[in-house]
Amino acid sequence: MESSVLSSNPAAPYATKTRGECEDRLRALSIKLNSATPLAPKREINLRLERALLLTHLGRSLEARSDHLRILELDETHLTNLLELGRLLVNTGQSNAARVVYAKAVEHYPRDIVALINYGSSILALDDPAGAREQYEAALRINPNLPEAHGGMYYALHRLGERDAAELHRQKAFGSKNLFQSPYRGDAPPIPILLLVSSTGGNTPIEKLLDETIFQTYVVVADFFNARTPLPEHQLIFNGICDVEVAGQALYAAEALLARSSATVLNKPAAVLATSRCENALRMANLPNVRTAKTVLYPYALLAGDDGPAILSNDGFQFPLLLRVPGFHMGDHFIEVSEPSALAAQVATLPGAGLPDANLLAIEYLDARGSDGCARKYRAIFVDGQIYPLHLAISPNWKIHYFSADMADRPDHREEESIFLGDMPSFLGERAMAGLEAIRDTLGLDYGGIDFGLSPQGDILLFETNAAMVVQQPDPDARWDYRRAAVERIHAAVRAMLMKNVTQS
């Protein structure tokens, strides 16, 4: 929900066309554009925009982007082109490029509400909640009742720690609008599917794997959906609520909704409710070939006080250790404390001071460094009982994320990752594979993932395992070509799992 993008909906007429009709029109447009007779700029823009929209509708994003970029050369202020190019870039995972395009749209059209909302969402996706807030505020000055603007304000303010103000916007965003119908662009009758999400975030990024030529997706905000309102028609339910630490209320609401359906449910809420960091650390502590990090939730004030080091020591923690604010991801509010004397000062850098219900996770530090001194974090995805490698991030820093790891400029690191992706069982060894299988079976999710390291003995060092793992397409750069097959294998496995579980009406 956090990164939703509004559309100006110029492609709406194609929704009623068959794929064959769209292909016919596409050929006619290409003939006109490839004519030997030069076209006037305005005529070329109109033809290219229609072709770009058709190509996007048909799932041919790379070709559509070429037409959008050509229009940008001809007229950098064309509003529809800017909005739809930005939307295409978001949907293909090119967040930085989308931000630049939406910024241009807002520069030229500062009162266009679609441009403002989408610019705000693109900024928020790049972890600038203060900047996003400015765009949502501008949108609300134009339309004070716009649910999408209130939703964006909720997420921005929540990240900024303004919880009371954020909650007001959450109520305005989802109190009246909590069911969203995604577009369908197939020829055959669609397979209707419900995707359950939480208004507070903490949702599995699965929507991009719900093929719009096969599925008609209804997104249900579970914690706001009226229990007396009939559910939309559906043949499958995917519970996309994945983070128990921020969306527990929505998971319980989802269980109540599911009691009203006989369709197959993937990622049942009860299984997700058991995947908090603390519970995973406990229930997986005795798995063979697995080492979990001791993880305990403490009141913020307790660790901020003079007795903090003694309390941690009495509970079996040693320094260095890690502190994390629950509910945040991508390394936000996640720090290392090297020694007891630094604890209070380090706690003070984390949000929570003065909040009576603020908590912190204390996490045992698991050393994932190799012989070269670099830490390694592997990610694998669980789909329908199978394990698929996704990536390997290598960095001199303990806190690793793929986007910030030491990969792009290190051919040797990319070669090591390529070997991992090409033959994970041989690369990791029998002990590690047995550990991964034990974690998969204990996790009990239809779709999930794991971030892990390896001990010198070949055991799994469990960092995190849940349904929140992102499977992103690599950047177009040729350096990442070796990663594309691994991503496609996961996408294909998800599609096969979905089709296998459709309840026939």
C-alpha cells in the first residue's frame, strides 16, 4: 500500500479490447510511425503515446519505455507522457528514474493531483518521508478528502514518528475506501483473486506477480473492511499481510474475513502470526544445522537506563549486540552497540524516547564474515515447498542490503554470487541445505523467504525469515544479466502455485 501509484487512466479504452484487437491497432500505429514521410512533432507524439500505452497494456514495458523517452525528447512537458512513464518505471522497479520523471511533472504542473501523489510516493519509496509529506500536503490542499493523499500522509508521518497525526490520516484514508480493484487486461474470463493487505504496512510485495492477463485482483484492506460487507467474487485468497510486528491487528481481522470463504488461502494468517523475530528465534533455536540469534523485546526505557547493560548481561547477551526498532526494515533504526558503556547513548539515537509503549529488540550478533573479512548475506525464497536462491550480498559492513553491498564494482563478488545462484546446493553444502529445509518446514508458509549467513562449520546463521521478502528485477545494466534467470524461476514458481490452488467455481 505504501508505494501505490495513481494513474491518469488514459489506457482505459483498451480494457474492453481483445488482445488481438490491441495487436492489430499496434501494427497500424507502427506502420504510421515508420512511414518514410516525416511526421509533425504533435502527430508523432500522439501516435507514440498511444503505442506506448498499448505496449504497456500488453506487458511489453521495455518497448513502451522507448516510445515514452522519444516523446520526452519531443516535449519534456507532456503531462500524460510524464505520468505514464513514471508509472511504468515504478512498476519495473526503477525508483530513482521514476522520482526524476515525477519531479519534472510537478515542476510543470504543480497543481496536478496525480503528479503530486505519485511524486510523493516515489520520494517515500526512496526513504524521504519529509519530502513525501510536502507533496501529500500539497495534494490535500487541492482535495482535502482524497484517500490516496491521506494514505500517503499516514505512511510519511508514521516514519517521521508523528503517530497521533498519522493515525488521523489512516482513518481518513481507509475508513471509506478499503477495497481496490486492480486492472485486468486478458482476453479470457479472469480468475478473481483476493489479496488481503494491512493499512499499517507490513505487506508482502506480491502484487506484481499477480498476472493482470490471468487474474482480476481485488485488494482488501483487512483491518478496515466491514465484516458485514460481502467479499468480492473470488477463486483464491492470498494473505499479503506479512509483518506481525506492525500488522498484528490486520492479521486477526484477516482471520475473521477468511471464515466467510471456502476458497484456498495462501499464507494463512495463523502461520504469519508465528513469524515475529522473537518467536522465530525461539522455535528455530533447536533446529539441526541452524544457529539463531537470541532475540528479546525490551521496553525502550529499560535499555536507556543505567541498569540496561546489567539487564542484558543477566539475560545472556554479550557485546557487541544489535538493537532494532520493531516494524522498520531496510536497515532503518538498526544499530550495533559495541560495548556496555555505549548502550545508553546508542539507545538515545533510536526513536522511542518519551513514548510509554516504545520497545526495542536486542539481537545477538552473528558473525557472518568470511576469510576475506567481508560479511555475506544470502537470500533464498520459499515457494510451495521449494527453495530458490535469489541473491548474495557481500560487504565489509555487518549491516548488508543488496542495494548498498559491495557488488556493482566487484567482478569477483558478482562471480561468487553467480556460482551461488547457479547451483545453491553444491555451493552451500549438505549441512546448510538441511538447515534451510528445516527452517522452511517450521515456517509453514506457502510463500516466504530467508536472509542468512554461513558459519565456518557450514551451518545456517539465521538473520530473518518471514513472508516479507522482496523479489526485485535486477537493473537493466548488463552486469546483472546473470541474476535474471534466478528471479524468473521464482516468478514462474509463484505463478504455478497460484494456478494450482485456484478453486474451481
